[in-house]
Amino acid sequence: MVCVMTAHLQRALERRDILAAYVTVLDGLEAFFRICTTVRGGRDELRVAVREAFGLSEAAADAVLALQIRRLSPEEQQKTREELTQLDTHIARMEREQY
């Protein structure tokens, strides 16, 4: 059971990393757009610039760069923030149960 729980916790932590990145970028859209419109080079250079500007993991930066424009609507932003809050609660519960 511990191995299954650990894998489940790992997936939850990975999802949390992406949701937290979404929220970070949503809170700094102007800076994000400025980076996207001024960085020279390809996807790799853009990923590095976004990672450095927002302190994101590589996976989170990739997820942010693949973010669909519809996720910027107020309703979708609220859903993202709510999912992050729920996931934080779920992760805390899983971590308590492991010990």
C-alpha cells in the first residue's frame, strides 16, 4: 500500500507543480507576455526565460507555454486556483497518512 500511496503522492505533487506555475504566471501575465514577445530564439530559449523569470521547473515551464488561451478567462483562473487549494489539502492528508 505504501508504494501505491507514494506513486499517487508523486503524481499529486507533479500536478501541484504545474497548477502552482499556472497561478504564478496568471498573477504575472504582463511579464509573461513581455517575455514571450521579446525572447529571441526558439522554444528552448523561451522555456529558459520563463523558468528563470518565474522560478519554475522545466515541466512547469513547458505546461505554462502550452497553456490554452481559454485558461486565462476569470472563470478558468478561479477553477485553477480552486483545484490547487484542493490538491494542497489532498497532498497534506496523504503526507500525514504516510507517517
